[in-house]
Amino acid sequence: MTRVIHTGDTHIGYAQYHSPVRRQDFLDAFAAVVDDAVDGDVDAVVHAGDLFHDRRPELDDLMGTISVLRRLDDAGVPFLAVVGNHESTRGGQWLDLFERLGLATRLGDGPTVVGDTAFYGLDHVPVSRRDDLDYAFADHDAEYAALVAHGLFEPFGYADWDTEEVLAESDVAFDAMLLGDNHTPDVAEVADTWVTYPGSTERASASEREGRGYNLVTFDADAAGGDDRVEIRRRALDTRPFVFVDVDLREGEGAARVRERVRQHDLDDAVVLVSVTGDGDPVTPAAIEEFATEEGALIARVTDRREVETDAEVDVSFADPEDAVRERIEEMALSEAARDVDEAVRADTLPDSNVRETVKGRVEDRIDDLDAFAGGDAGSDDADSDDEGGVDAESDDAGGGGEHGESDADETDGETATDGQVSMEDYL
């Protein structure tokens, strides 16, 4: 029998809402997983990518992570991991550094056997490069085999990776796929293989309302009834409380009603996210945020989702600037490609966590079409120059109006890190 903790999307170093306290929360959540691993006497911790939020984590984040991994190593619990899109670079990976320090094992196409289970790894691969994958994995003689991968796999939300194709083309018959990238925990059975996401260990966006946690996965050849089985159980983490306050204002109601609803919750040290809808009076978000903070909230964000009537001569409703943006876009002589990108960035149905990958995919598709038309490969280097940049960089604005992919916006592979950040080359 082999028991492992399956986690991922820890996003260490993410200063959500520009808060140093929230930055520490992400490291603390990872430390809590490791504490559970040590106390729970598991055989390994399996991390499915995006250990860090940024490909150039700051020194404090690196040192904190190393300290946590040393606790795991001192307890004799191996740390097995793959590289996610947030932390991926063109050269060496931070995971390689941890492996060199004896604190981690980077999973790949050869088996890493723990107990009676062989673990394999598949780092994040951009959509534009997946056609070149052959899913060739070396053989093993263990009872079970598990593939640890980072990406958006079917049949889960926002999928762009065919799980059945991966399983059918792989040289190894996998009993489980332990995945990362999708921050929503879920499990399904695909072609007789258990496929699961543990979700993120901290709330990385306002859409992640459910509690955070990880998976405890057991590979048991001596299960009751004599049948081989893979058991996946969800374990909760005690993380920073988030308070979600949805206020539907009736006519005549306004800020006083919003404050009343906010006051009904325990706000102590919580991130408070208030959403206002309905037909009531206009509400000033800053005033409500200040009120919640005075009541004990660590951070407060208010989003008024209504369209407010304005004088006829005023063209912009500041309650919904989306209308103004849409109108302005229609006035601009944008190309079809530019409109395609704009649609992806502003789509209500696409979460912040997937904007970057969607835009990349659409741009790459158009570049591929252009190359095919031209009969050459012009632009292919540029198309892939930042593929590792990130699938699910999150907005730090509760209303979804933050900067998509802000952690990678100014990154260029091979640059010397600045602003207090240290490059991997400095460590190696």
C-alpha cells in the first residue's frame, strides 16, 4: 500500500491584493500541507505544479520554501513534483535546484517508485507544442502507476487537453492521473483511470469560494474484497478566512443596508468580498471597504455590479465601465485578431485563471495559420518565446478587474532579476 498527499497550485510568493500578509498566507498553507504529511506518516508528498506564483520568486519566498522542504526531508518523506506554467522558465527550473539540494525529485518519463507505486511526471506544455508529444514513458515493475501532470484536462472545466488521448498513447497503463492547474478540486474516472485535481491550497481569486485543501491518495493492492483500487479522499486546510457578502438592494436601500449585511459576519482578520446587486441607491465601494476594515477585516473589496441611471448627456456608467469599453472597442478599427484577443480578455465566462492561456492559444493559432499560408515558419520563435509564462495568473481584484497575468507581464527569460529578486543562476 502507498499513501501520498497530492497537492498543487500553492502559488508561494503571491502578494494577493498587494498584501504582504496574504503573501505569507500562501507559504503558510504549503507549510500546513507538509505538517500534515509529517504527522500523517504518508509515503510522499506529490506536487502537481505551480509551487511558486512567479518564475522569479523573491529570496524570502525561496528561503521559506527550502525551510519547509527541509522539514519534510528530515521526516524522511520524499517530495515529488512537476513544473507548472507559473514557475516554468526556458533554462533550469527551481525544482532542479531543490533536487540538487536533495530536497525534491523532479518527476519525468522514468519511474520514481515509492512503495508499490511508480510515479511519472509531465510538466506543463503549451497547447502549441502538444502535437509533438509522444507520451513515451519507461517501463516499471510496480503494482501501480500514476502520472503527475500540470494542465487543464478533460472532463473538467476549461479543459484544453484530451485525457483519453494521453492515456491511450502512453506507453504505461496509469491507474491515476494526479493533476494541477485547475484550482477547483474534483475527481472523475476516464478510461478506467482515476483523474483528480486537489485544488489550490489558498484562495487565489474571488471565484474560489469553497474551502481549500488537498487529496490523500491511497494505492492499495490489498483492499477489502481483494480488488485493486485507488482511493482518493479530500482533506481540508485551515487557511485565511474569506467572507463573501452578497447584497441585493431593493429600491430605497443603499450603503446603510450594505453595512448592516457586512456587520452580520465575523470579519476578524478575514478577506471580505462584497458584491452589490439590485435596484437600490448607488454605493461608494471605498466607504464600505473602510467600514469593513474598521470592523476587523484584513482586506475588504466591494464590487457594485449594477448599472446606475445617469443624466442623458453622460455616456459612461461608472457602475459598469464594461459598457464604455465595449462601445469604445466597437468604434476602433481593430483587426479580427485584435477583436479575438479582446473578447477573450473581457469574457465573463472565462475566469481570470485561464485568460492568459486562452489568449496565447488564439494568438498561436493565428500565427500557425499565417505560417501555413506563407509556407514557412516565420514567427515561430516569437510565438513560443513566452509559452512558459502562465496559464492561471490570478486577478488580485475581487471584482475581476485586476491585471491578468501580472506576475509575468514584464518577464523575459534570461534577464537578470531586479527589485530584490534573485535569479536561479545566482543560486546555481
